[in-house]
Amino acid sequence: MIRPWIIDTTLRDGEQAPGVVFSGDEKMEIACLLADVRVNELEIGYPAISDEERNTIRKIVAQKLPVRLTSWARAKWQDIEDACLCGTEAVHISFPVSALYLELMERDYAWVQEQLMELIPKAKKYFDFVSVGAQDATRADAALLESFILDAEACGADRVRIADTVGIATPTSVIELVSRLKSACHIALEFHAHNDLGMATANAYTALEAGCHAVSVSVTGLGERAGNAALEELAIALKLSGNYETGMDTRKLSHLCTTVSKAAGRDIVDQKPVVGKSAFQHESGIHCAALLKHPLSYQPFLPDQIGRDRYELVIGKHSGSASLQHFFSGRGIIMTRSEANHLLALVRKTATEKKRALKPEELERIYNNALLVKY
């Protein structure tokens, strides 16, 4: 079994989502919940932002959580000094590598090399683990990216982050890029995916398949623009594959996602994979009839694997007689298939008129009215 290293960046990259601000207490709670889920590493903040940020990071460190805690820094010594004041075990130092980012910073690769040689050895004196990031790596020249990784390795970095900063990667391009980099170096590689094209989780999974040691994710995919790879989606995908052992307790994912969503002020949309309300709702008559016989017939995994109670059969326009029989049997009313079919016509007509699924009291009213007509 492959044991990937899962890094959660909800408290750093996740909080960079527009309009999202976590309070110190919320950060503490989220960090504890992530540790309880048994994520391997938490990127818990950007110390250079403020004294308040540094104080919050120090409070999280004081909890002595059973995970590696990492501070994030730009490629400048002042940022790393700020991280030193926080007491995290690890630091991540981000470097520009694409031509565009180097131009925006008015730098060249010779400057990057100088900073690698200066900052990594100094950081190693204060941190047990030093990660460096190749920012905008998926738009960088491949040969320059290789040089960056080899230079970082030579300077003593413990891991290199390949950042798909603007989310342009595809699973195929990830395979090609990671394979090329793996053949050129021995250092551990991490893939950091963004979701601008809706492929972040797929790209993170593919990066592991291609040989990356680690991937970074966030709860519900929270992050800049369209967000990051989603922790809960990747955790379940890895679990279902049968090839990976993450050690994560996926039964606690639903509560974790709800907590982060509330703190971020962002609702979990109904169709959100894994934890959305609709993920375990079913209306189609064919699907519901099969689910009543076997719960995995139209679900890839059971709700209890993420901490949900059960799936829900919704009664509406597309429902079948089996769903109606099941609904009313739960209320002590046993009806024949013929009776259910008769009621079904009324149910479908009402749902069509209302343009939605029907509520329990509406179904009971339809049943009672049908009885009155019958007798």
C-alpha cells in the first residue's frame, strides 16, 4: 500500500479565498479537527501578515497536535524570521519560477539561485523541515523548473512543491511533468493544485499516481478564485482506490467540512462532491428501487464513511412506486404496488406543478385526499 503525505492548507491558502477571515478561535478549532482526521501536515498560516497571525500560530503550536505544523514564507529572510518566532516545526518558502512571475518581480533565475543558496541553509538552522515552492510551475519552462528542483535539493531542501498556481494543469500534463521531474531528481515532490478548470482533485490524485510523495489540499476546496483540491474528495478517492493508506478517519469529514464552511461564511452547495446535501439524495424511480435492495447500487460509498447518517429518498416527478411504498411504510401504511401506482400519478402531477420534490406533509395530504375520493 502506498502511503501519501497529505498537507492541508485550509488555514493558509484556504483563508486567502476572497472575503474569508478565520478568527483565532476558529483557526484553533479547525486545526484540532484536522489533526483529529489525521492529516499528516498543516500549513497553518503566513506569519509575516501581522502580530495577530503570529500569536494565533503560536497558540496552535502550543496545542502540541500530532501533526507536522508549517509556516508559509516568501523568499525573503524577514518572512522566515517571522516564521521562526512562531515555533512551527517546518517552513515553506515560495519562489517564482515562471517567466511571467520573474518579470513581475523584476528578477531573473540567477536571483532565485542566490536566494536558494542563502535562505535554505539558514532556515535549516531553525526548522526541522524546509520545503520550497516553485510558484507558477505549470507555466514555467520545463528545463528551468528542473534546474530549480536540483538547485533546491543541492541546497538542502527537504521537499519541493510544484504549484499549479492558476489551475491550468490537466491529469495528462501532470503525468508528463511529474514523470520528467522524478527522473531528474531524488528529492520528495509535492503537487499543489488549483481548481480554475475544475480539475484540482483529479490533478492531485494523478500527481500521487505519477509518483509525487505529497499533495496539498484544503477543506471543501476552499481557496483563491475557484479554490484548491478538496481534502474530503481526495481522501475518499484514495480510500476507494484500494491502493493507498492515508490513515485518515474519513468518518469525521462531514463535521470538519461543516465547521470550515460556517467559519468561512460559505455554504456547501447541494451538489458538492462527497459532502454536499445532494450527494446522498435520490429521486429517480429506477435508482431508488435498486437502492432499497442494495445501498451501493447507485452510491460509490456509504454515508457513514464520511460521518453522515443515511441516504435520503426524495419523492418527486421522477419517483417510482417503490419509493412511495417505502415512504408510507415508514409511517405504518402498507400499500400494494397497484395502490402506489395510482398515488404516483397524483404525486408526479403535484411535483410538476410545484417544480420541486414534495414534503412529507404534502405526500400525506395527497394520500388522505385519495382515500376520501376512494371512499
